[in-house]
Amino acid sequence: MDEFEKARRWDVFRESLIYAHLIEELTEIGRFILSREGYKRNDLGHSLHDEDIESEFAQSLTLFVQLANRFGVDLEKALAKELEKMEKRFDPAKWREALSGGGP
């Protein structure tokens, strides 16, 4: 991703712009979810969101990786470290029991 970004001179964009673009793409995913779950309905005056959801996720991911690269974050290591902390913090048996009634 770093090479891809530099080849296009996207490395000149400030982190705040990449972040704003990421939020825009995440908002597109949110629109899709609202339509899918029936909250936003075409028959009630909303325009439905029918964009390619895979593309929205991919765009969000590339922007997220760009930001991580800018801050020198190794996402693979960071994720492994965070999962290790979460394993200790969130006991699976307690969570299964707590949610056995169908949710919070």
C-alpha cells in the first residue's frame, strides 16, 4: 500500500484528509446497513443505497492502511497484541452466558 500511495504522490495528502476520506467511505457502509435493515426505505421517501458494498469496504481498508502507515503502525503486530489483551479481558464463557438470551 505504501508503494502504491507513493507512486501516485498520494503521500502529499495530510493525515486529516485521509481520515476525512475514511469517514466518508465508512458512512457509505452505514448507508448500506440502514437500507439493508429497513430503517431507510425507498417507499418512505429515502433513496436506497445500492452501491457495491465490497468496494466500500475495500476503499475503507486502503485508507485505514494508509493512515496506519503514516503513523508507523504495523497493523499485523498491533492486531495480534490487541487480541492478546482482549483474550484476557473478555472471558468467552461469560460473554456467551450474558448473551444467551439473544442480546443485551
